[in-house]
Amino acid sequence: MPRSFLIKKHFSTTKKPNYSELDSQTVIISPFLYEKYPIPVIPQPEILSPGAYYPAMVWDAGLISSLYSAEIESSLASQKSEPPTADNPKRRKPHDLASLSSEEEDGKTSEPPSPDSSATEAEKFQCSQCSKCYSTFAGLSKHKQLHCEPQARKCFNCKYCEKEYVSLGALKMHIRSHTLPCVCKICGKAFSRPWLLQGHIRTHTGEKPFSCPHCNRAFADRSNLRAHLQTHSDVKKYQCKNCSKTFSRMSLLHKHEETGCCATR
DNA sequence: CTGGGGATGGGGCCC
DNA sequence: CGGGCCCCATCCCCA
């Protein structure tokens, strides 16, 4: 099929008159950027509030289970007279709160023995995953966090939105997208990361350290150069499954699939 | 309308 | 653990 769109058109030099003076082959970022426009970084207000993250645990069914067990056991301990009955909700295992599994309704259960059966008073907290027993709830919790529920070891929540992260570093990185600590001195626009600001400053200075080896056209951003390089290629990276047409950008492929092409609908 | 450039955001990796 | 960098993705605009 004809692929006239694959032919690289001459780019207009009138759009960005300063291209010719910036077509260096190097990708070294000029330090003058920072001499001329030092990157201001707003003093971080308190990035993390004490409530910004929960380093200890995630509220999942297993944890609820443990807590619920503890509550039940302490309750039972205080009212020893109440005999367990089959329909007593207090006897329902905690993870039933989450799943209400019919398996357990049927009586088929892998749950640990109840304290009023054979378990000793010293080992009344049992791990639902490995059946290991502990005398205290704290002991059980620690065991689960370290061994049986490692994914629950950390859960860092953003105080600005609902996102959660498994590492504090990832959370801090994310929080920067709320606080935008890197501010352009020229126009006041704020960015989450210094290198984003750095790229932005190039839009003021006109610096384009990334140049195309084929046509010498220069770009301020490496990603944009990469996208541009696709225009020199006969076979582009993103291909339509239906007509095999290739595109330099995924967005173009998506657009093609949504609006035009063959039988995606 | 389509293709391409500009600008920007975010996750992951490495040092 | 934090900073820098890379890569990918997306949106907007223009020719």
C-alpha cells in the first residue's frame, strides 16, 4: 500500500528561526542554564504529615482478622460463660467479614482451632497463613508483617490524594507532584522535579541539545528527538493490527484506530 | 484530517 | 535514601 506519510517532509525553518544555530550534535546540557537561570527550589514545607503514611500496616482482611480475633478472644475471656454457638456472629472468623465465604458457611474450614478447644491460653493467637501460634496479638501482628504478609509491611499514603506507595521514596516523589517545589524564575511555572524545570527553562533559552543525526534538526527534549527519529524510519514503532500501517507515535496509532482504520469497531 | 513537534508528567533504574 | 537520568506516555498545537 502507498505510504506517502512515511516520506519525511522538509520541516519549516520559519517556525523556529533559531534551529540552525542550535544544531549541535552533542547532547551535553549547557551549564549556562544554571548560571543564567539558577533553579530555585522552594523550601519544602512539611512534606509529610505524621498522618501521611502508615508505615506499619495495611488494612486488609488478614489484619482485620487478627484484630477481630483479639477482640473476640478478649471478649470471650471476660464473659467465659457464653458458650459458642454456630449462629453466633462472634464466632465468625474475621476474614469472613471480607469474603463471607460460603465454604466456611458450610462448615468446611481451615481456620485454626478456637481457644476454647485445644489451644492453650499461651498460644491463642494463630497466624491464619501458617498456623503459627502466639501468646499475644502483638506477636502475631509482627510475625504476619515480617513473614506471612510482607506486602503489608509498608503502606505510605499521600496526604493530598488517595494514592499509596510501598516505599517512602516513591511517596515523596509523588508528593512533589502536589507541592511542585521547582519554580521557574522566569515565568513562575512550577514543576515537580528539577529536570522538568530544566527542560522547561530550555523553552525560554531556546537551547536544544539533542539533534537528529539524519537531518540535524535539534530538540530540547530527548523524548521528542526519539519521536522525531521515528519519522526517518520506514517501519515505525507502532503498528496497526488491522492494516499494518505503522506510526511514529502511539498517540497517532490510537487516533488511527479510533477514527479511521479498518475494523477495530 | 493527519502527521509531527513542543511541552510536560510519572515510574523505574542507577549511582 | 535521594538525586539524576532514562524511557514511555500524553496532550496540545500547528502545518
